[in-house]
Amino acid sequence: MPDRYLVVGHPVAHSKSPFIHAAFARQTGQSLSYDRLDLAPDDFESGLADFFALGGAGCNITVPYKERAAGFANRLTERAAFAGAVNTLWLGDEGLVGDNTDGVGLVRDLKRHLALRDRRVLLLGAGGAARGVLAPLLAEQPAQLVIANRSADKAAALAELAAGLGRVESCAYEALDGDFDLVINATSASLAGETLPLPEALFSQGGLAYDMMYGQAPTAFLRQAEQLGAAVRLDGLGMLVEQAAEAFRLWRGVQPDTAPVLLALRDSLG
Ligand SMILES: NC(=O)c1ccc[n+]([C@@H]2O[C@H](COP(=O)([O-])OP(=O)(O)OC[C@H]3O[C@@H](n4cnc5c(N)ncnc54)[C@H](OP(=O)(O)O)[C@@H]3O)[C@@H](O)[C@H]2O)c1
């Protein structure tokens, strides 16, 4: 029987992870199955325990369970401990290991378009996604990383958490000043089609706008970024494929080629 993997969330029917991992498995000749599992909030821990007790090899965790999964793992990797959230689990020698591959996924996708070293970076949002990518972004040694959030106190708390990792500061949207080479939207405002209160002169010449959200059409943030003069605009589909590739590498010991899978996934969105 092939090794079994899952993506666990609530809801999870929309997840593209089965498509991505099936493509990785075909490409690398790995024998595995990968399904979706929707667990209601009361069943999350028991459902996961059952899956691993019955021989499951590993799983991805998506909204709204990434923080709860961090509490469920027996051991966290350093990056998962910093993120306070887990999106990848597997059974290791010392029990369940929890990792977070979102940050490395974002950075790998970004680096296809822009070297991050010495750049001025603005991170919008201070929720789980922002926290998950903060350490890998700072590891690239940007000249400056500013976190802006609707609730400015949350941005300040995140900046304080990351203070030892690089040049990081925080502010409210109204206090944004100066221009940035890269602006990353890690808020969920685009989900509701909402734009953010951003100033006119936000992007430097050639500046890149990145929305972690993705879809068939440009997101509200990417449309706003176009009006603000962002030269390059990318959605989070590449991050999704890259975080999956890192999970696949951890599970199977093989690095898949992400480019053809991203193209196929983009096609499948229409
Ligand atoms: N591409 C990928 O692989 C990937 C991976 C992870 C996440 N994501 C995406 O990242 C986004 C954020 O996820 P999350 O888990 O961080 O969510 P979260 O923990 O709920 O945080 C939401 C963030 O969005 C802000 N926000 C929400 N609505 C807003 C609005 N109308 N105006 C301004 N700010 C608003 C919140 O600000 P307050 O603190 O003020 O409430 C908070 O900073 C989602 O769209 C998710 O799909 C993508």
C-alpha cells in the first residue's frame, strides 16, 4: 500500500494540495496517496491521532488549525516554534514532528523575481501568515523590514518578537512613510475584496507587490498595487507550490521541480 498523506482543515474542499502533491509524486516516481480531511473543531486532535495510529505517514495543516497543530506535535522545528504554527507534520523517531514551510515557500517564490538582500521590505498584516514568514524573510538580510497592521499593537508585538533577527520595525498604516522595493500583503483583506489604506508613494521604481492570496483574477490588493505603480505584481500561488515542495522534500527526501506544477495549477484555475 502506498504511503498515506493528507491535508487537514475546516473547510478543506477548496485545497489545491492534492493536485500539487499528486503532480510531485508523478514527476519524482514516488508511490503515495494524498487526500483531504475535513475535521470539525471538536475532532481535530482525535482525528489526527487516528490518522497516525492507522499508519498515516504525514499531513499538511491548513486554516484554521495551524496553531493547534503546533500544540499537537511532540517536537517543533526551530522555524515552526518561532512561527507558533505548523503546516507540515510527520512521524519521526521521537514522535510527531511539526514544521512550518510557509516562510521558505514565500522566500523561494520571491527570489525568482527579486534578490531580497539590502531591499526595503514592507509586510502588511500581523496574523499567523505574517508571523510564519517573518524569520525566513529576515534571514535574507533586507535593508529594512517594516510591519504595518490595522491593529498597530499586533504589528509592534511581532516586531518585538523578531527584534534579534534583523532590522525590523512596525507602524500603523497611517504612519507609513517612504517607498519600498517589495510590499507583501499578508492580511486577509483581499479575501473580502477590500483594499488597504496605503499611501500614494508606496513603491520604489521597479517595486514588487506580492499578495499571499491567489485566485483566477488579480486580487483587490494587486489591483490597488497596480494603481500605486507597482511594476511587478504576483499572487501567492507560487508560495503555495513552494511550501508544498518543501513539505514533499521533508517527507520523501526528494526535491520536486516546482515550475511545471505551478504552470499546471495556474492553468487549472482557468
Ligand atoms: N499562499 C499561501 O500559501 C498562503 C499561506 C498562508 C496564508 N495565506 C493567506 O494569507 C492571508 C492571511 O492569513 P492569516 O492566517 O495570517 O490570517 P489571520 O491570522 O486571521 O490574520 C489576518 C490579518 O489580516 C488583517 N486584516 C483582515 N481583514 C482586514 C481588513 N479588512 N483590512 C486590513 N487588515 C485586515 C488582520 O488585521 P488585524 O490584526 O487588525 O485584525 C490580520 O493582520 C490569507 O489571505 C491567507 O489565505 C496564503
